[in-house]
Amino acid sequence: MPVLKEVPAEAQVISHRLMLRSGMIRQQASGVYSWLPFGLRALQNIIKVITRNMSKVGSLEMLMPCIQPASLWLESGRFENYGKEMLKFQDRHDNTLLFGPTNEDMITDVFRHNIQSYKDLPKNLYHIQWKFRDEIRPRFGVMRAREFLMKDAYSFDIDQAGAHKSYNQMYLAYLQTFHDMGLHVIPVVADSGVIGGDLSHEFHILAEHGESTIFYDKRFLHLSASKSLNMEEVGSLYAVAEEKHDFNNGNFLEDEIASSKSIEIGHIFYIGTKYSKAMKAVVNDSNGNLVPVEMCSYGIGISRLVAAIIEANHDEKGIIWPSSVAPFTVSILNLNMSDDKCNELSKILYDQLLASDVSVLYDDTEERAGSKFATHDLIGSPYQLIIGSKKGASDIVEVKNRKTGKIEELDINLVMKLFLND
Amino acid sequence: MPVLKEVPAEAQVISHRLMLRSGMIRQQASGVYSWLPFGLRALQNIIKVITRNMSKVGSLEMLMPCIQPASLWLESGRFENYGKEMLKFQDRHDNTLLFGPTNEDMITDVFRHNIQSYKDLPKNLYHIQWKFRDEIRPRFGVMRAREFLMKDAYSFDIDQAGAHKSYNQMYLAYLQTFHDMGLHVIPVVADSGVIGGDLSHEFHILAEHGESTIFYDKRFLHLSASKSLNMEEVGSLYAVAEEKHDFNNGNFLEDEIASSKSIEIGHIFYIGTKYSKAMKAVVNDSNGNLVPVEMCSYGIGISRLVAAIIEANHDEKGIIWPSSVAPFTVSILNLNMSDDKCNELSKILYDQLLASDVSVLYDDTEERAGSKFATHDLIGSPYQLIIGSKKGASDIVEVKNRKTGKIEELDINLVMKLFLND
């Protein structure tokens, strides 16, 4: 974890600065990043929250390759439409390939070769894979990168009623997923762009330096992320992406509506039969007729989420991770490495927390106390266990809550209980 | 899990046939595959075994991108050497990029920007990422694919003695890793090819249709994969790759040596300073001198391993998964879906196994008994729980061991105990 004390000059937004300073990422080419161990842990924890929620709604995990043949995109009619953002190339036999920017075409191909009957529907499949979009101006670190990690899910239904049911189920699963990450998300009505279809929602979080602008009912601001989600309440409030907003065409009063900069972290599309018709993904319905399958697609920008979570959870000292995605739940700061008692106490805590599956980082470096405080405020573990700040204290540990800054002095046994019941 | 009854005509080797028949993969382009849910589970279980063993020896997980800038390869001097197997292309700004076939160059870049002192050594980092090698003739399914998943680790030491220690530690970790997957592996002395360096071992399993040939001490055949590994014994026996073998130049008698077709599943290299010198990855030693860091690299072909494990573990009916990597440990075959008692018993078993974190597949289709037997022998769960084969039996479950074929009749409570203590 190579921590920087200086603020990197090239980073314009706070999340990018904090990710570089805490040693989470390293840029390898414009918009292409390595994830160092600390950063990868955040990415993996976000993946855990997503897979748990996908599994709950019966979505099955699979994995499509990074490389796609141009032939599938020619078949769906999207090959030319996608423009310069698509990275195309020839292999040694002069076949045209591309680095997948999204997977509607390929999943339609997988579907048509494996499913022929309405009896096997509905079906919901997802994968988590690196995508590439050759952005003309990559920026803000992993927020607008070229190679990025996306979870994309696809649902298949026999008719429109079924597809709407699938869409709504995933809409709710997305609210729950972002809620589980400690994010205060606003689902907004959106355009469906290059994916196609006529119903679409984006999921946004408010952020000072966000690239999007949304208009939303002010009551969203009082729906706290910490209380359990009220799905009905969320779904009934007005919220739209900028291009969809019209003050003269909505069931609201103007002063009930706020507008803010925001970051898009998820996007769902009711696609219909655009791909299934073009690529002949047809199934037998209960009357024995061949009908094109009704599709929806659902994306979450996983690598971008790391930045978005930091934009929404930081202070002037550094990151404040929500527990569910924190690379480490606990940092142990041993301030007195020359004291046997401090070393013993730190080691006992470390071993016991590890054995209890609490993710813990033990700072046993020779750095001074001030430097250790600064480092651990920067990397933002929800809890810091501070050992050795007071001379002569035996089994007392200072427990600092990173978010509130509050410090409690607790006996070591009480500390262990605290985390085992967490 | 789209299971095929017919043998696919295009598949030449048994693992490819079984992977297609059991719905594990679908080819999307020559040597490029989608992993369907059943196949992905095997891949993920292999990853678990690998990460557990990497973690045990203190290797830290990170993640480098698929796309690499040509500049790093020009700097290391490998850009032209790699030849047509490297997939190169231009982005929209005419920068030359490539889809990484391996990561020595990039990890050296990450290292030199983050580590400057011998105090931070030794260091061992690994990542699990999709690679691409544009093979002239991809074949045998995922065994020789173009896009493939590899675990590659890299160690960094201040001197040769340290690097040899790291090399030996990973050599043993590899033996343990393959052993944990139920594989009977033979480590052979090998050439280091395009990676460079002067010490190298490959890890092979014997397989009738393997593409490699190895020469090895016949005593390897008696070192069973099921008993615990005797590291010293393994390390002292003669075993070399074909190109390294010389009957006139070894400490053995000719009739002690066998030769077999085999599959390479891992490869480790003592690299030395090839990359650190070319790319100026230097560190301060304890005397304050700048010295190039000593490197080794360590690869495991994860997607190829799925095929290799099947080559080594199958019979005429299908796959016989080793427990540690089985997509499902248990298959429940309900043979009488119209019987309330059978449905209840099956559901109780399914729910209790799930709740106990046993990975279980419940076959509640309307297929006939013979078809269910064939399907589950094909997909190879280590245990089949057969419900409803005998009229009037109440709480009796037939437990079939896929490997031995033996069937025991057990009370449901005994069945649960069996798996909870497993």
C-alpha cells in the first residue's frame, strides 16, 4: 500500500486524488488502470454486494469473453452505430474482432443457441467482465476510464408483461444493492441511447463534481440511506435525467424540485425485441408459435462505483468507507513498537479479529504516531484500534470511529465483543 | 445448464466434448469462449484453491488491466520478439496498445514506481486476469484457447539468494495447489523461452491426449494424489520436458524412466534482472547502493485447468469432479415429481444442504429416471442423492458415490450428518 503524502497534481476530482494517495490504483495508459492490493479489496467487496443481490432475485452468473467477433455486431446492426468508442482490430487471420463495450449481441447469441421454449423462461443471466470504450477524453481516474469493470445482466421473457415484471424486479434489486453499499441513490427516468428500447432508468448519487445533472423531488433528500428502504416511496417520486426534464410537463410544483450534479452508477433498459428480432432469438410460446424473446438489460459500473463511493464518503482527511465495501473494517495502530506489552496486545487483537473473519490491517511500521494517524484517516477503515497512546495503560484500547471521530477507551475483551457482534 | 445428449462433432478431445455436452462453455470466436453458469462455477472453485494457497505464502492479490501500452514492451525489449501471437492495435488517437499475453513488463513498471528500498523486500504480487495469445491454430476447446484466464505471480528480491528462496517457496506452493485440486502433478525442468531467465519448471499432469511429452522417474506414478504430499520425495525425482531430456546425461538408469503425453498446467521462471535492468527497477540495498531487483514469475493456466482436471477425472459416462473444484458437491435427483412425499423429502434435503453451505443442485425436472441418471453422471457431482426410486420407502435416500459408483441406502438424518462433517 504505497501511500502518498502529497496531493497528485494530475488529479482533478477528490476521489481520484484519494485513490492515488491511498495507493489504490496506478495509471498504465490513458484511462487504463492497475488496481493495487488496497484498491482491489474495495472492488472485490463491491462485487460481493452485487452478486449477493443478483443471486437473491435468481439471476445466474456466467462469464462472456472480453473479445467479441464483429460478426455478431453486424448481425444485430450495431457495428457501425457504435462509432469510434468501439475498439476494433484484426487478428493474424484478418478476422475483425473487438473489445466488448457491452454484451447485448453476444448474450442474444448465447440465448438463441440454448433456449427454445417458453417453459425455460423467464431467464436472467449476468456477468462481471472488463469492458473497453475508447472515450475521446478519459478523465477523473476510474470514474471515466476506457477499460472498466461492469456487471451487466440480461433478462429474457416470453411477453411484454413478463419483461415488465423482470424489469421492475431488477429495479428494486438495484435500489437494494446500492443501499447495501451505503449509497443514497436516486433512480431517474432516462434515455436509452445506443442500447435501444423505450423505457430506461439511471441510478445516480449526488456529487459536487458529478458529470451529470438530474432533477428530482426534494423529498429524496430526506430518504436517508441509513434507514431501511421504502421502495414504494422511492418509486413514486419525480426524478429525471437532464435531457428528459420539462418543468411544464410533470405532476409537481416547481419549488418541490431540486437539481444537482450527480454520478451515474447504474442503468437499466427495457429493450424489447430489437436484438431478438435481428438475431432470430425466437422461442416457442404455449401455442406453439415462434416468437422473438422480450429482453431487458441492466448495468452497474463496478470500477466507477469505487470512485463514486469515495465522492460520497470522505472528509478533508481522507476516505470514510461504508462498512460493507471497506477494504479493511479495522485498522490496528500500534504507536509504540518498542514496547513488548503494546506488541503483545496488538498481536492478540490482530489474530483474534483475523480468526473471526473481520478484515483487519495491522500497522506495525516504525512510523511516528502522527504519521500513522494521517495514514489511517486517509485509507478510511471504519474503525481504528489505537494501542500505546497512553503510558502504563495495560489492556485498554482506544477505539476510534472514523466517521464520527469519536474515541472510546475500552478493555480488549469488550473490543472483541464489539466486532464479533457487528 | 443446457445439456447435450449427442457428442459434438467438432470436439476432438474428451474434455472438450464433456465441457460442451454438460453446457459449460460456448465458443464465440476461434479460441474465444463464453463460460455458462455450470462452467463458471468450476472456474471460480479453481480460483478459490489458488487464492487460498497464494495467501498462505504471503502473495498479495492485485489486478492489472487487459490492455497494455506498447511503450512498456518497447522499453523491456520484448515488443518485436513476441511475434504474431501478440494482439496489437491502435486506439482512436493512434497510440499502439496490445491485449496482454503476460505481465512481466507491466508489473516491473508497477514495482519501480512504488518500491525503492530493500526494506520493502521480499515482495510477492499476483493477479488473475484474462490474457490473449493469438495462437495460429486454437484447438481442444479451452485447452488451447486464445483468450484464457491466467494467475500470474511475480516475486521481487534484493539478491539471488532471496530470489531462490522465493522460487522454492512458490514451487512448493504450486505442488500444494495442484494437490488440493485432486491432481497428480509432475514438476519438470523446462526451458524458459520468451520470458527469459535460466531456471524454470513446468507442472504437468499425464493425459493420453496431452500436447506435451515429458520424461520422468517411474516412482512418480506411485506418489498418489490422495495421500498428503511428500515434498522432498517429489523434488528429488528426475523429470524433464522433452526438449531438456538426455538419456546420456542424468543420474538415473534408463529403465527407471517413463515418457508420457502430458498437459502443462503451470510454469515458473527464475528471471533474474532481465526486466529490472532494462526498465530500471532498482532499489537501495543495505549499503545504500542502487541495485536491479531480482525477479521470478509464476503462472497457472486457470481456464485450461478446467479441461485438464476433466482429462484426468472422467469415465465413459462423464465428468468425475474432485470435491474441491466440483461445481456442485451434491446432485439431488427426485425421480418421482408427482409424489408429495418425494417432493417434501427432496426439498428438505435441498434447503438443509443449502443452509449448511454445501453446494447442491436440485433436479426437479419432469425428465424420466434414466435421463436424470445420465445427466448427473455426465455433470459429475461427487455425490448423487436419489429420491423415489423405491415405492413406499419413506425417509430413505440412496446415496451414490460418482467415482466408485457405490450406492448406499441411508436415513435422511444420516445423509445430513454425512455432508455436515465432510
